[in-house]
Amino acid sequence: MKNTNHQLPLPPGNFGLPFLGETIAFLRDPDFVTKRQKKYGNVFKTNLFGLPTIMMLGADANRFIFSQENQNFVIKWIDSALVLLGSASLVTQTGTTHQKRRKLLSQAFQPRALASYLPSMVEISNLYLQRWEKMGQLTWYPEIRNYTFDVACKLLVGTDVNNDTHFAELFEEWCNGLLTLPIRLPGTKFSKALKAREKLLAKIEDIIRQRQQQPSSGQDVLGLLLNAKDEDGSNLSIEELKDQLLTLLFAGHETLTSALTSFCLLLAQNPEILAAAREEQEQIGCEGELTSETLQKMTYLDQVLKEVLRFIPPVGGGFRSVIQTCEFNGYSIPQGWSVMYQVVTTHQDQSIYKNPETFDPQRFSVDRAEDKSKPFSYVTFGGGVRECLGKEFAKLEMKIFAALLLRGYEWELVPGQNLDITMIPLAHPCDGLKVYFRPRVQLPNELETSRI
């Protein structure tokens, strides 16, 4: 796996139609990758979004791509996302700029900071659970979107901005343009998203300037970033803070919505695992307050959540641009092409995961630890220098939501709905997960257990 000349062969595969390539099939066919994997193997070429692209599948490929960041590869975004996220956003920055900013932003996701976010996460979670109890029947995916956005607004920006309907609408309009053609004609999704971005940044700037006048108010990411300094002793500029906060709002909202929806679906479909997760809560004591200490005791819930993210990863994969021709598994990876790593395919690798099509949290127990058999075989949060910065924030929110849900509520799937998973824009059930929702009635023996 080294730099090489251009004499090596290209991977097998098919470029498809002129310009469009195989983009339509890639977006519409959930088995696009597995069909070509069976035909060509773990490394194959295609054409996606107008660019020759090499799919590289499996843990070894992940390791190669992640370890060669800034040497052979750099992060790649489609043009619309690149413009709408902004040049000052951590996710679009590369090289030393990315490394320095990542180090500075990581101050907002250290253990002490995470512990300070816990009370707000609990409070907002309980408010939504009580709201859904009153509804009785609901389509959960859009409701969970509202929930995760509310948490993100409170803990990232330090304001209950979700109560501002206009802000939420602008954010939705901006999100809708991220994965579209970058056509600036009036009325297009991209054009609307650009206008929404300008208004969102203006609102965020107002919040930043207000906070600068009262810097001690609120324990949140913005408060920490206002005081954070880089290696040169400099603070983030307002312009950069705006882009970074908008990106964090997006990252702390979309993927979590997908993950929590998958948790609710998979536990409804696997009652024995639901019962085991509830039993752990009973042993800890369902009436007790959620604290960092009680959360640490929930080891089985950790396994459940990890298996949820293996079984239905929110994001199917990621793109990189090839900045220097290199070699992998005897094939040339040419400069100027794109490469894509695959999360879904990695998590279904039978050489790593026993019966990968089965939902089995025990695969992550200390005794089995299947993901430890090979590096980069579990890549829900990516890997290398671009591993998700907010992964511990996400895991904390997921665990709090799951624990409170298990302790106090029951849900069952409404019959007749389409539960197939679509990956566009992120993984979620096609019909949005329709459920009956009600408070949990503990049986007498459970009540006795909870008192012990």
C-alpha cells in the first residue's frame, strides 16, 4: 500500500452512462454496493455525481483511507454541501487548519463539559416523552427530529431557539439544500438554502453578540467556545464561530435523529432484547435520578446502542478526493478520482461479525468484543483524524433518551406501515415509524425489584 507508478491496473467495474454514470442506481438501489461487490470484489470503479469513483470495502480499506488523510486523500463534499456548510466549517477544513480547529473545538466535548450538559438533556427528554404520552399515537421520526433539534439548540447555542418557529423553518430549508444540485436559479432548493443560510447566520451572530455581553451565562458549547483559545492564544472570530455553530447544529441533529429512530424500531422488533434492557434498568433502580454514575452502570444498554449503530448506521459511507496517485490491493487509485468507504458493508462483514444480519447486542460484550478482532471494523463515527468530534455528546444523548424511554414508557408499531430503511438523506424507516405510545405500567414483582 504505497505510492506507485501508473502501470498498475485500475479496479474492475463499470462507469455507466456518460456524465451521470451510475448515480441514479446508487441513490435508488439499496443493494447497489452488494451487487457490485459480488461481481467485482471489495475494490471496484464506478462513476458517481459526475466523477470516476473507486469503492473500497472492508476494514482494511477503511484503515488505508483513514490513515492516509492529508497524504493521499482529503475530505470530499458535493458542491452544494461545500457551499452551504461554509469554508470556516470544521467538516470542510483540511490539513493543519482542520487539526488546529478540531483541537480547539474539542474543548466543548471533554468529560467535564459533557457532564454539565446532562441535566438539560434529561429535562428536554422528559418534556418530549410526556408530550408523546399525551399524543398516544404518533409518527416518531419527525417528532424525534424536533427533539434532537431542541437539544442541539439548547446545548450548542445556549438558547431555546427551537421555540422560534422561524429559526426552525430556516434550518429545515437550509438542510434541504445540502444534497442537491448547486443551481442558483430562483426557486431551486439550493437557492432557497443559500438565503436560509444568510438568515440563520444573522440570527446566530445576534446570539453570539448577546452572549459576549454576558459571557458567564449558560453552560453550553457556545459559552465554552467563546472562551476557548488556540495554540497562539487567539479566540475564534465571530465569522468562524457562526459557521462552526451551524455545522454543529446540523451534526448534532440529523445523525442523532436517525440513530434514536433506529433504536426505537429495533427494540420494538426484538422484545427479548427490550426486556433485557428493561431488566438492567430495574436492577439499577428506575426511580433513581439519572446521573453520570448511574449511566456508567448501564453496560448492557451500551451494547444495545452500539449494536443499533452497527445494524443501521445513520450514514452509509463517506467520500474522499485522491490528491496523490496511490496503490491498494494491487490496483492504481488515480489522482483526481474519488474514493468511497462503506460503513454498511463493513458492519455486515461475516469474517468479523457472527451472523451480521441478526440484531445481537451481546456481540459487543467483554467476552465476545467482535469489533476488536480487526481495526476499523466498526466505523459508525468514521475514523482517523476526521473521526466524529461530537461522538461522546451523541452517545450521551442517546443513552439518556433510551434510559428514560425504557424506564417509563411502552411503544408498539402501528400495523401496515412500510418499515424498510431508506438511506436518503440519512437512514430512517420509509413511513417515519408510526407507533402507539403510552406510559409503562410496572408489574408488582417489578415494583418490588425497584425498591431493593
